[in-house]
Amino acid sequence: KSPDLMSSLMDKAGELGLLGTAVPEEYGGFGMSFNTSMLVAEATGAGNSFSVALSAHTGIGTLPILYYGNEDQKAQYLPKLASGEWKAAYCLTEPDSGSDANSGKTKAILSEDGKSYILNGQKMWITNGGFADVFIVFAKIDEGGKTDKNLTAFIVEKTYGGITMNEPEHKMGIKGSDTRQIFFNDCHVPVENMLSDRGNGFKIAVNILNIGRIKLAVAAVGGAKQVTTQAIQYANERKQFGIAISTFGAIKHKLGEMAVKLYASESASYRAGQNIDDAITDLKEKGLSDAEAKLKALEQFAIECAMMKVHGSEVLDYVVDEGVQIYGGMGYSADAPMDRAYRDARINRIFEGTNEINRMLTVDMLLKRAMKGEIDLMGPAMAVGKEIMSIPDFSLTEDETPFAAEKKVIKNLKKAALMVAGAAVQKFMMKLSDEQEILMNVADMAIELYAAESAILRTEKLIGIRGEAACALQKDLAMCYLHEAVEKVNAAGKASIMGFAEGDELRVMLMGLKRFTKIEPFNTKNARRRIADAMIVENKYVF
């Protein structure tokens, strides 16, 4: 729990180069691709509190300067952050502004000589707060008693003075992460330490959180892989009724299901990561600077970042919960590893924007893009509406290529989501934001079909490389996930439709939903057993 321990671990991470993967070479980093920095987040994701400290430093602590800093700021701060000589923290949340980040009350007033901004305010839940040398602080500029509507970001060094902090918070989990309340009392920040433009802070916060979200998703994948391996090893060691519990169907079901969810989450996270990398390359070829290209690419895939944050954190929670169950009584003991994994996992559904906020953001961003004409949602939604009234096409696909039938299922799941979203938009118009339950149902439909599609596409790619015989288990993983996704899309769709439709409209939409959530039967029990057996033999997660 000692902040000194975490600070020394961060020094070691700096020596190993783990703090500079995303920092360009001219500032002492490695300048690696986005998916490479995702791999680092995944590999360290099994490191409990260390993973949180590392992510806060390399992500929300360093990236605002990398993406929004001017040349002087980058040259001054990035080399020290990349080497770990200086540690970073990010000060956004306040006692009264959590999810509503832009409502913060911390103020910045220009000094009489015009050389510095004087900061006053309180921040809370600040990761790395106790040992950070640099803080990215969000405040509202107050001029002549009139306060700006939007936040402005500042780079604040610990040595500026006027900074005090509470003792570390006592938390349910991630106890090794140094989390504090920080107070700014007449803290003088040089005017040249304003980050980007005045009033641009909220935009910086939103864009930096996008990156944090998808990195959190892969960190959760890393944690889930470790817990799955520990559960397999325990199931192989633990004997009941004279045999290892790993031989029991109920335990195989659990292990198989852990792998199925994990495989889908990993597939979808790296798919989004590769999309971001491809977009960065494309934008740079069009003449954008490195920082501009990265920001724009991340903005383009902000929806996927929000979806994956939800999916990854919920998969990890499922995995640690089943991990405790497989360990049985030992799972509840603080001497076995599941106790810590279970408690540490729980924060992931809260920070980087709660999963509720991220679900609503997913739909909100989609609808905003549709309004701007960037994507056509209503056209396909209307087409689906017409299709419901026509005679259904029950023919099985004639296409013989691998996954042709499954891709048709995915296409239908998209139609189901479009049908529900389109009808909800028509019903509520501008009042849709008040219907949070319906927004969350629609988000669940989108998240599930995205994860299922990603698992199918990854498996298809693997078959292309290794051949079908070598990928039989990956096919099992993808098929199991797809079958579950169909059930979940159906359930979320039903809950949504029954929340706003009635009479004939209700009947027609439920009929449409039934039509769009059809799938050929598949023996998921045997598939899960095959998946579990492969891991049991190797005594670890093998996919």
C-alpha cells in the first residue's frame, strides 16, 4: 500500500521503456503504433494496482501534453515522462463533478502582473496523486467575476506551491494505487503552461478519455487471461470425489464460458485498435501532423472505445466472479489470489466514465453523427421497417464460404438494432435522451453484435492463415459467442420495444425482432467442453 513502493515500480517501468511506448522517438520514447501500446496495456493489465498507476501515467497523464501541447511544452515534459524521471497525474474529478465533468468548480484567475494563473479548488480520486511531479489540471478561468462555461487545461508542477493533499483513500480494491484528494490553494501556474486554448479543456478531457477507455478494455483482457489461467490450474489441482474438479461438466462450462467472452473482447478491442492505426496512417498521408492524425483517428472510433470499455470491464467482472466460484471456499479466502482479483476488478465499471455513461454515449455519438450526415442511420432503419412488412426470406444462404451463414446472422442483428433505434428516434425525437433505459438497451444490442462480429472476423482471418483444421477451437469460441449474442440482442430488443411501442406497432416490431434474431441450432455445451479440455490439458488459457 505504500506510495513509495508504487513510485519505485514506476521507476523500474521507466527503465524498461514501458512508459514511452506511445511517445515519439524525438522526445525519448519508442513511437510505437496504437495497437502496440494496446499490447503493453494488456500485458501489464494482470498487474492489479500497478496496471492502474501505469495507465494513468502513460495515458491521461502524458497524452494530453503529447496531443495538445505546443513544441516547448512537449520538449520540456515528454522526455521526463517517457523515462519515468517525472510521474504524472490527471486532475479532472471533483467532489460535485464526477460524470458531469464540465461542472467543475476549480477556478483559475490571471495574476495582476499577467504572468500566471492562480488556481483554487479541490480534486478527488486522483491516481498517482501522492508521488506525481506533474498534474494535468482542469479549471475554469474566472475573469472579472465571470466564469468561463468550459474548462481549460493546465500543466502544473508540484514545485509551484499551494498544493496540499489528503492521506491516500481507503478503497475496496486497487489498494496499491495511490488515490488522493488534492487541494490547490493560490497555486501559481505560469501562463505558458496553459494546455491548448482557453476553454478547450473539456474537449481535451473527452478525447483523452476515449484513449483511456479502449486501453482499459485490453488491460481487462490481460487481467481476465491471468485469472482464467489461475482458475484452470486450481481446477486441475483440486480433488473432490477422488478426481480433479476440472473433469466435471459444471466446471468445464465455467472455464469454457470464461474463454468465450475473453476471446470476443480481445478480438473486438484489437479490431478497433487496428482501425485506429489504419486511420492514423491514412490521415498522415493526407497531410495531417502526427498529433492531429492520432486525435482525429481516435475521434472517429470514439464509439468503439466506449463500447469496448463496457465490454472489457464486464467480461473481467464475469471472469473474476467465476474464478472465485471455481476456487470455492478458497476463493473467499484472502490468502488465495481470487479475493484480490475480485475486488480490484470492480473499479473498472466505474472509472473512465461509468458503464452507464458509456452506454448512453455510444448511442448518443451514433445519433449525433447521423444528424450531421456523417453516417446514414435513418435510411437503413427505414429499409428495415419496410422489410418487416414484407414476406420473410427463410432461405438458408447458398454461399459456401466459411461463416457465410454466421455473417447473415450478424447482418440480421444489425437490422434488429436499426429497427429498435429507428423506431425510438421517431417516437421520442429530441426527448430520447430522457429515455435512458431504452438508450442502454440499444447500446447493449450494438455492443453484443460488434463483439460477435469481431470474434467471427478474427476466426475467419486465422483460418485464412492456418487452415480450418488448426482453428476448430477458435471456431467453437466464435460460434458460442454468436449464439449468446443473438439471445442478448433479442432480450435487449424486447425490453426496448415493450418500453415504448403498443398495439399493432408492438406486434409488428416483436415479429421483426424474432425474424432478425434467428440462428441455426449449435451444440454450445459440447463446444464449451472442447474449449475447456484444450485449456485443461495445457493447464492455462491458450487462445
